[in-house]
Amino acid sequence: MKKIKALALFSGGLDSLLSMKLLIDQGIEVSALHFNIGFGGNKDKREYFENATAQIGAKLLVCDIREQFFNDVLFKPKYGYGKYFNPCIDC
């Protein structure tokens, strides 16, 4: 029988962690995808993400989109800036 696989978006919060754990407990192979957008202490976050996913048995994938996020969302938002303190009109 073919192994079922899932890709979970991992914010680092409890909800995504528990969701992955529920899938793993059902025998589903889970890969946890985290997008690094450049906010916060990423070295400490990386260590937390590695430890958390290892404890539940998920494979961690980190996609570094800092440059793209800063350029496309913060500095040159496609649809313009928002009215108040937000990076783009959609936020």
C-alpha cells in the first residue's frame, strides 16, 4: 500500500503543530513547510522549528523568501500601500 503524504504550512504556532501531530498519529508522513519572511530572531526560530518538528516526527522544510517579501510586499506592493500601518492595501 502506498504511503500517504501531507504538506503542512507551519507558522510555528500550536495550531499547526497539533494539526501535524494528528496527521502523523494517523500514519500520514508529514512535511512541515515554513516561510521565513525575515521578522524576528530567525536563528532562535530555526532551532525551535527543528526541535518541534523532530519531537512529533515531521520533516522540516524552510523556504527563505526574505528578499522577495521585502521587495514585493513592503517596498513595492502590487496594489499600493494601505491606509494605516500595514505593508500593503490587502492587509
